[in-house]
Amino acid sequence: MNSEEVISQLCHVIGADSVITDNKEREYFSMDVFDIDEVADLVIQPSSKDQISDALKILSKSDYEIIPRGGGMSYTGGYTPSTKRSAIIDTSLLNQIIEINPDDMYITVEAGCTWKKIYESLKPMGLRLPFFGTNSGSMATVGGGLSNGALFFGTGKYGSAADNVLGMEIIIADGTLIKTGQNAFANAKPHHRTYGPDTTGLFCHDAGSLGIKVQATFPLIYWPKCLGYLSFAYKSLDDAVAALSSISKSGLTEECYVLDPSSAGNLTDVSNVDGAKSVIKVLKEQSSLIEGFKEAFKMAFTGRDVIPEDAYSLHMVISNHSQDALRYDLKEATMIAQKNNGESIPNTVPKATRADPFPPMNGILGHAGERWAALNAKVPHSDALKINQEIIRLMDRYKDRMEKCGVWYTLLNIGIQQHSYSIEPVLRWLDEWTELHKRTAESSFLSGFEEPKPNIEARELVYEIRKEIIGYFASIGAASNQIGRAYDYMGYLYKPSKDLLMNIKSNVDPKNKMNTGALGISEDFWNDHKKI
């Protein structure tokens, strides 16, 4: 079929208003937070899984590649087309909550639903998800999170989005609807994940290369009655990493993370309007009005200057169902933190972050209006320090060039349950904003900066450094959050495992049309593998 025939058929099944051909709009949907490659020929915005199925039946008979897109918060090329002959499927209109079942403790949502919408729908009922979203959760969607290893809120105790999903519905390249978990059985409720092989896990963290997620079911938990917050400063990376590792392995925290000294500038400033909103929310969150005023007062008078200069800072959120139990856990966590030479500091950072977990996505730019590009390595606890040190050594080799063109970096370390440790270097530089930055951040936020001039030299250096870091992560066998098109997943995979995955890919996507290039399954890789 030629383009006109494809567009005509798509307009017939999903409506002309849902088929986007305008060049500026197609360019916007084709870029992620970091980059853009080719501009897709088509963008469609279906509003139901039936419309997605009908659209894929049409596209699968054409020469278009099919690219799923969620909230647009990828920074590793998760949905950036490798060829113009692509159709982006924007799933953000599949944003309904289908069922909240407090009797059986699960929730079923459409995959375009944001973490923020789920959070706000459950909280009045005294319920929440165990892992309940990412920092970008005001825009990031469930489908994107399940495809790309979403983590942060609740990760210290409950892991990532993929660790908590009970079942999904996925539409594969030919338009067929696949069900996983207990929902795949007749007359069953979607309350359980594994009855037989874990087909739900098969579609997790696939970067959208196996199909388009349209629905997901998650378990519910009751909101903890008591929350506590701790923060500590460390003079050395060694002590900070040791403390985070020990805290993470203790299982005491819902979140535990370390910010490097350069990260302090990106923290919430409670002296500004957004910070004041966080103070008010902290006041409302407390169990009593007096306690609320005490906590809000402390936040208001500590502001951003809560972390000593040149210090690494460890932040924790701890929950329990009684004040006595919470006090015990806080005491235990404090002992661990101080054993590793931690100095107690005001707990403004974790408290403000939890008080307003899903603010407007002004964080798509840094505190100076800079662009950023993150990478991630999930590693064993015993390797965490030496990997942090190697990242710092790598950055030091680029120091002169970075200073020359205005590139700098920050480091974020996160504890994941008790058995995994996440390291996230974030490269930052001043450069012209893309349309995605301009549409995502609030105009009131953007107005506080003069848009930087194009900085091609810095951008090219960031590409170079990213490539070296990604190569280093691959060489040590690290896992990563967003694989997208940035990480050569297939290039480093054990061959029998690679063959198994390619057999699965061939079954659900025999023409390699679904998000071609993600997971390292480029057209060239696909053709070479077929020859073997």
C-alpha cells in the first residue's frame, strides 16, 4: 500500500482527527528528552485498544515500521524512529482506570494512564501501588514504565514497575490481543501473575519491541499509617556508598538514595512558589495539625541549604503501621547511617519529594535551564563503589573538554529492594531547547531563563561520553533501566538466550516491524540473524 491508502484506511478506523500528518507535530512526537533521529511519516492517536488493533492490522500489511509511544519521557531513543517510513502509535489517550477492586486488592488501568492519575485515584481510598511511580510520573505512563524498567517511589522496598505488575494486555504487530497473568484464563479475575510460565515477565522491559501494551493490572497495598524521613551528609563517596548499600540491604526503607555534591542545585527550593506548595503539602500530610506546623516550619527555614557544601547526601523514606514500629525503624536506620560516618541533616529533601511526588515536569530541564541525558547501571552491592569511582575517572579524562564547552555531570545512587544497586550518571549542558522541552515545562518555569544558544560542540561531546559509559556498563554486565536504542542489549546477550528471544520476536513480530532498533534489534541485526 502507498501512503495515501494507508492514511485513508487509518482515518476510516480511528477517525481523521486521530491521524497526524502535520510536519511540526510529527517532529515533536519523534523526539525524546535527549535526541531525535528521523521524523516519522505518521502519528496516530487511538483512544481504545480496538482502534490500536485495527490500526496495526492495516500497518502490518504496509512497509511502515510501528513505534509505540507513551508519555514521551524516554531519554535513550525508546521511541525515536530510525526511518521516516514509521508510524508512531501515541497511547496517551488510553488513560482510563478500568477497575479498582479493594476487596481483592488490585487495580486495572489502561496503559496510557499516568502514575500520577493512579496515585490520586487511590489515595482518598487509603490505598496505593507498592511501587507507585517515577519522578516524571505526572507525564510518564504505565505502558512506558513497564517497557522501560521504571523505578523510584517505593523502589527501596518493592522494586520496579515490572516487579509489581500482575498481568497485561498487549497487541502484537498483526493486531492480535495477547493476555498475560490470570486474566488470560476464562472466568478468572486478574489477581495473580504466575499460573504456568510467566508470560507477563516476557513483555516487561522489552522497550516496546514485542508489542503495544494497552492494559495492566497491579496489586494494591494500604497506605502506611506512619511515615518517617531521614537525611545524612557524608564527606566521602566511600562512606556514602557504604551507607546506602547497608541501608538498602536492611530492607527498612521505601526509598533510599544518595545525591552527589553537584546535585544540590537541582533540589526543591522551598523559598519559591513550587517549594511553598511542598511545605503546604507536608503540613497536610502530618497526623496532627501541631505536628504539621512543626514539620512545615522546619522545611520553610531550612530551604535548599540543607546539604553541607561538597557533601554526598543520603535520603530515606521509612514507613510502618504504628508510631512505635516507625520509631524503631528510624532508630535502626540512623545507627546504620552513623556507623558509616553520616552526619544528620534536615530531612527536607525526602519529605518535600514525597509531599509532592508528581509535580509538573519542569524537571525536563535542570535548575539552570540546562538539558540533560541520563544513563543507568544496576549492579551488585559489592561492585557499587568501584563502578562509581570508574565513572568519576572516566569523567575526569574528559574534564578539560567538558569545561571548554560547558558540560558537567551529576551522580544519583539508588537502593533497589535488598539485592540491587542503581548508579545513574547524568550529563548536563546548556543548549537550545527542543519542542519537547518547551511543551513539557511550564511557561512560568521557562520564563525564568533566557533560552540557551545552540551548543553543538557540547552535544557532540555528550554523545561521545555517553557512548563510552554505555560501553563500560556493557563490559561489566550491568543492567540498565531504559534500554531503547542506546544500549546494545542483543550485542552482549548470551547466544542461546539471544536465540530464544529472537524466536519469540519472530513469532510475535515476524517482519520486525515493532519498534525496529530497540533492544539492539536493528534491521541489519535482524537480517544477519535470519541468515544463521
